[in-house]
Amino acid sequence: MRRSYLPPLLLLSAIWGSSYMFIKVGVRDFSPAAMVELRLLLAGAVLVSFIAGRRGLRAVRPALAPGAFVGVVGMAVPFLLITWGETHVDSGVAAVANSSVPIFVAFLALRFAASERSSGLRVVGLAVGLAGVGVVAGIHPDGGWWAVAGALAVVLASLCYAVSSLYIQRSLVVGGLELATASVLAGAVAMLPFALARLPDSVGWKPLASVAVLGIVGTGFAQLIVNRLIGEHGPARSMLVNYLLPGFALFYGATILGEPLTGAKLGGLALILVGVTLASGLVVWGRRATPAVPES
């Protein structure tokens, strides 16, 4: 009998939702590149230790080639864009903008994944979701055009995640943990020269602790949780994290960082989540939807 998927789903949502808060604190002292580098190195230490103890490091070897692509396009670049974006926007804005990943997956599927192309209500979902992205990108009460640029950087990170996701769906023939391990290591290698170019002069304990939690828990252990969640309950149920994560991020930002919880943030999030629901095929016009994950 399968275990309940709600506890790990909530745990993963709470962890990933907190990542935006920890990034916001970390960029007080770290440059975006240095922060991403330390984040990936710490996550790599967690994943390498786990793989070495369970399967041996040789298990990572087949994942090195796809890991190079995912490590750059699906980790290093979007991590850097989100981190830079949060130097100009609230953590809540970044989380809402980043919740658009499934919208871009569906949009790219129009061209690159014929089996997942959108039609009918899915196309409506794309339009609604992209409208939500536009609302979020337009939130700049204090930051002016730099805030718009920060939000757009996070949107571009979402596009990177979508490209990486489609690549994994179409090309992956290695295990998820092996790929995650190879990816964080490849991402760390790619980010190293940029991180060394701008090292912090001094670091306070709060930014340092934030980056440590972000790397060890928010990236390393989160990969262990998501891979187990997908293995036990399938990707369809696991994708529900996309609905829960932004709410946690907005809660952390409002209660811990004192960020304003504006109508524009909530409205943009609502449009994106409605768009995700329609574009992902969870609502089917005129007939009953077939469950994505068969019950056993």
C-alpha cells in the first residue's frame, strides 16, 4: 500500500517556498554568482554523500553528459537569474513569477513535444497564465524599471526550467538522483569563474546561514524528497507542489521579511495557477478527465 503523499508534498512545498526568503537574505552580503556557487557546492556534498553510500559514485557516470546540460540550463543559469532578480524585487514576487514554469512547459510543447501540444482549454490556459506573468512583471511600486528587470529575470529563469524539464522528459535514461548529482556538480563548475570574480569582503551570520540552509536543505535534501515523491506517487501528483509553493513563499515573505502582500501579487498568482490548471489538462471541456495517475 502506498504511503500518503500529502506529508512529503507539504514538506517539499514548505522547503522550496522558503528558498526565496533565504535568497533574499543571502544577497545582502553575497554576490549572486558567489551565492549560487556555494548553494550548488553544498547541495553537491549532500547528494554525493547519499549516492556514495547507497549506490557508489560510479552510478553517476552515465548521468554526466545530460547532467552537463541540466546543470547549466536547469540549475546554474536559473539560480543566477532568480538570485539577481531578488536584488530588485521581493521574494514573494520572485516566487509568483517562478510559478509560471508549467505555463512555459506547455508553451514550448507547442513546438517541441507533439504529444503534449495544447488545444482548446489548454490554449486558454496558456493565455491566462501568460497574463498572470504580465501582471507580476508589472509590479514595481518602489523599484521602478530595475524591479521590472528583476521580475523579468525570474520569468526567464522559469523559461530555463521549462527547457530543462522538456529535455529531461524526452532524453533522460538515467536515474533522477544520479542526474541531480551530476547536474549540481556541473552547475558548480560552470559558475566557479563567475563566483571567484566577485567574492564578498565580509559575510554576516544571517546571510551565511541562509545560504547554508538553501544549499543543504533547499537544494540537496529537497532533491532527495522530490525524487522519492515522484518514485512513489508519480509526476502528476508531485506537480501539485507548483500550487502550494508560492503560498508558502508569500507567507514567509510577509511574516518574516515584512514584505507587503499586495493585490497585484495575489492576482498574478491566481491567474498563473488558473492558467497552469487549464494548460496542464487538469480540466477537460465536455468530457470527464482521465486520472493522470492510476490508483492501486
